[in-house]
Amino acid sequence: MKSMQINYISYGVVKTGGYRHEKCLFDALCAYKSGSNEVKGRLIRRARLFKSLIGYLDLILWSYFKSNADINIVTARTGLSAILRNWFTKNEVWIVLHNYDENDGKTKRMAFYYQLLFSWLKKAKHQRFKIITGAPYWVKYFEQQQGLKNSYLFPNFFDTKLYTPYRKVKKDQSVFMGQWSSKNDPQIIGLADRLSQLGYYCYFSTLYAEDVQSFNGSYEIICFESQATFLEQMSRATCTLALIRLNEGWNRIAHESLLVGTPVVGFKRGGLGDLLKESNSVIVNSIEEAYNCIEGGVWVLPDHDFFEKYNLSNTSNYLEVLCSSHSSQF
């Protein structure tokens, strides 16, 4: 049996939704390839952030030398170094790019980096270098707007049976405002003020302990001790908000909210629009519309087909396309 090495190269101080999506791809690919190969999977992760120029050069060099497997799953910021490392090899580079918004406040350095990355991907005449994203919106965007023909879909998958018990939890008068982030619409704090006046308890979640704020009359920011406590509180909420000002990748929190039986109200931005449309969630165009929707209290939840479409059991359907697209022509 042929031996195959698969590396997943990652970094960060917390396990974000993006990390969970990438890790799912890595685990699923290792399992998929083990049917015809002896697979050696390596998760290579540095638990830190790289913000300065020196730090980013450190990240590039580190990822360059670690991208030496048959298949290298990398993040957007390490994609170019992985491509350069494997330009004259037969190895594959799978760059997970969750979204790309030109108006998200990138530094000039990062904007230049992405243009370089896209340019090198266009130069490649083979299919060893791929863009992998989590929503149909982004596949279309990368293909049509950026000219990246090797763009593929690998959705956010969930073990849906783990969420089923939470759908039986009794609702209370609370609103989950989403994750505490600069990506939120700036008017969301004003919305929390108005909802509090209606008698709703409003809260945000965060992955960073330094963001925690006790209830101040309008909202609270909570860093949950476990995934179970996070899901339990979300399952009790009247609804979850996804009022993002940027073009979102998918929004795993919104998807998890639906899985535990809590409706979602959101803006149709990027891949989040795909999620809201597929799940029959409430799409609004302004903070005022979101307020009126919550005040009216009419909710619809997705049907069983939506939940099953994104069950972990379906990963092989997408991996079959990804793996069959390989070509070693230069």
C-alpha cells in the first residue's frame, strides 16, 4: 500500500470557527485517503499570532519548511509560501480561504500579499494548487471575480446528532447577539439597548477572556467554559443575530444556533447569505428590520434536509471532487 503524508499547517491562540472548518477538512481527508493509502497525518500548529513584519516573516519561513507533504492544507496567510515551496514538486497545496473582502480594513501589506497569492495561483497551469472555501458564494466569487479556476467547495460540517438534545430546551426571553467582533454592524449596541427595554436579556460570546464584560444594563459578553454550556445557553435564546458588516465566510455560530433549535436573523452578506437562504432563516437589510422582526416574534426553522446536508457523513462527496481534480502537468 502506498504511503501518503498529509500536513495541516495552522496557527493561532484560540480555536476559531475557521480552525474548526480546516481541522474538519484535514480529518476527513486523512480518513478518505486511508482507504487506498497508508496515511500519515500531521497537525502542525503554532499557538501564537503574527502581527509585526518580523513576526510575519517568521510565519512565512516556518510554513515554507513545514509544507513538505504530499498534500499540504494551509491557511490563506501561509498559502504563498507553501506554493513557492512546492512549485517544482508533485505535491499539492490546498489553501483554505474562508472569505475575501476588499473593504475589511486590510493593511497595504496584506492587500499586496493577497494580490501576489492570487497572481501565483493564476500562473499555475496544473491543479495541484487549490482554493477551498466553505460556501457557494465564495466559489463563484473566486472563479468569476478573481479568475481562480481551481476553487472548490468544502462546507462546514457538523456531527448533527450531538445537537439534537438541545432542541428540547425551554426558551427564555434572551437574544444571542452573536460573537463579539469588529465585524459586527456598529449599530448592534444600539439594538441591544432597545431590546433590553423590551425585556430581553442580550449577550455576546467571545473566545478571548480579555473581552469579558459583566451585564451593564444592555448586554453581557461571555467567554464560555465549554462548548456544552455555550450550546445550552444559545438553545434557550429567542433568536441568534448575525448582523455582520463584512462579507462573511459562512458563520458557524449561526449554523450551530439552527442545530440547537434557535432561529437566526441576519444580513445577506457573502456566504452567510447562502446559509440564511438555505435554512429559511430571516434575512433583514437593516438594524431596524431586525428589531421589528424580534418584536414581532414570528420564527421559522429549517427542515431535516438542511441538517442532513451538512452532516459529517457527507464529507466524502466533496473530497471525491477535490481528489479527482489533481493533475501533475506543468
